[in-house]
Amino acid sequence: MVLLRRSRVTGAHGAITTVGRMQNGIAVWMDQLSSVEIAQDGTSAKIGGGTLSKTVIDTLWAAGKQTGKSYDPRSVYCLLGPGLGGGHGWLQGRYGLIADQFLSVNIVLANGSLQTVDEDTDHDLWWALKGAGHNFGIVTSVTSKVFDIQHNDWAYEMYIFTSDKVEGLYEALNSLLNDGSPPVDIVNYGFFLNNPVIDDKGPVTMLWILQEGKTAVDSIYTKPFHDLKPTTIDVGSGTYLDLPRWTGMDNDAAPCQHVGLANNRYPIDIRSYNIQAMRQAYDLFATATKETPALNGSFFLIEGYPLRGVKSVPDDSTAFPFRGDNLLVAPVISWVPSGPEIAEKAARLGSELRRIIYESSGRKELHTYVNYASGDETTKNWYGYKRWRQERLLAVKNKYDPERKFSFYAPIG
């Protein structure tokens, strides 16, 4: 008898190598389960399992509502893919992670049954779905909290820094972090990459400072970056709906195009930037991509979201393990698949860049955001080092999926 394995495809957010272990499997494309139904009392919405982020955001915004899902607002990515792994977001300082908004989930389990799960019906499965949900079934819909829009206005400043500004840049970003309590209305997002037209000596950094509720970003937050004398400063204002265009994540932007590239991320959650380590990462990135031009399209993400809403949720209340971390960074190694040699070089570069950041952190634990995972990590890296977390997840897995039919995206075991 052939044992059919199952997977669901909701928007292609992750690129983890563990899905390559599936044999004789079925992938369920979820695009027909696209819907957003706002409750009459305006406090929740039922969202179809295949609904893409832009559909959710646009529908809620038109009704004067928003939710914790404000990360990667592109039509190519869905709500539930990131949400089942926790889900960071632009508005997480106010509302927490995507998973923190869930009120109930309709899910097809490994035994084929359709169940509605919430805090009261099954406490353990509900806990596991919010951070390790990829392991338990196909979510056909979720009921999520929604909120009145607090501020219509958003403002941004975008900077481009040359490679000689590395030390000053990360000093300024550490100051903005404010010892793990950054302003609730400020987001910083950026990446470094090669652009020899701007700097032929090393990677350049593109950085956005975004502020909610303003038509111009407060100068107290922008002055440290102006003082570094970036080569480019761009400013603007609008609404939340403009954020994808400002940050290069709208539907027409390069990350939203399917052009046959492999893009593997090597994420690590950290508490602050080690400035010397970031310089080492820059230098290695520059050298490696010069020596192997096929990797020249790679980049290195740096993401600093507000934290108050995330840290206000009790650490043991969900399977998402790393609420105490402050920053999400991830090398993204990009190449045209052409054989094992280039794939191995890409993996070595991604792993080495992450190792530099990890060793400089002074921590014994390597924390990796499961939605960005490359696949070479361990279950402790994805779901936490505490023994009770691992044991609880495994117990829920054994109960609801003993034959491991859903064990290909960051599998529990």
C-alpha cells in the first residue's frame, strides 16, 4: 500500500528543504478558499485558508479595520502560511503576532476529519497550532481578531548607505532598539546587497524607517541616520496600503516575480547587533559573491519590528518559542539552479553568514524563525530549547498525526 503524504500550498511563503523529503505526496492548492467575512460586531473576521495577504488587508482596510497581519503585504503570500509559524508583522507592536489574533481554526486533520479548534475545544492542539501549525493538518479557515484602524497616516524615510558606513549604521539601529523596548509606532526594515553602481568596494544597505500615525517621520528617529550621510534619502507619506510600494514589496517588485531562482534563507533571531560581526558578515558577503558571481543576486535581510504586543503575550501560551528576541536577520542566498556544486556553495555561504552572527551573540542557543527556515536546523532551533516545549509538541503530534502525514515543513519529529 502506498501511504499518501499531504501538503497544502497557500502562497509559497517558505523555501525549506525538508519539503523535498515528500514522496508519493499530494499538494493541495488553496487558492479557491479565498474569502474575508467580517463579523457584524466588527471585532473578528473569518478568513479562508487560501486568502492572500493583500486581499485580507485591502478588504479590512476598506471596512475601517486591520489585524496583526501586516507583514509581507503582497498578493503572492497568504495569511495562514506565516500565521501557523507565528507570523511577524508591521503592527505586531500593537497586536502581537498573526497567530495571537486567532480565535478559532477550521482544520482537516490527518485522519480526514474536519474540526473547529479553539481554546476551549482542545487546549493542547490549539497551543500547538499557534507556532507549529504546519505539522497538524490543512487549515480551511481561521477566525481572527480585527481592530479599528487607529491611524490612517504612515510616513517613511529610505536611505542607501555605502559599505564604509557599516559600524555607524548598526550603532544607530541598536540605539533605535532601546534595549528591547522600541517605539510601538516605528518599524525598521532593510537589507544589504551588491550594487557596484553605487559602491564598487562592498555591499550597500537599503534601510527604511517607517512610522505609523505621522505624515513625516519624527526627526528624533531619523537624525542618527542623516548624520551618517547616506548617499540617498527618500521621504514620503501615505496610508498603510502604500507600504508595499515604498519598501519594494508590491506585486510588480522583483521579490514577487517567479523567475526560476532558488532563494534559501538562513535566519537567526538576536537581541541586538554585534557591530564587529556585522562588519565580518559584510566582508564575507562581498568576497563570496565576487568569487562566485552566480550568487551575486543574494542579499541579507535586517528586520526590526515593534515588540510590545509580542512580548505582552505569555511565553508559554503558544508554541511560538522566541518572544524574547528583538531582531530578525537572515541571509537570503539566491541563485539559478544548475547543479549540486552551486547549491553547495550557496548553502555554505548562508550557513557561514549565520554562524558569524550566532557566535557573536554569546548565546548557546540558535533561534531561527520557522517561516524563514532553510531546513538544516533542528527542532530546538525552530520550536524552542525548553524540554517541556519539545515534549508537548511531540505528544500532540503523536495524538493527531501518528503516521506523520504532515511532516514535511519543519517537522516536529
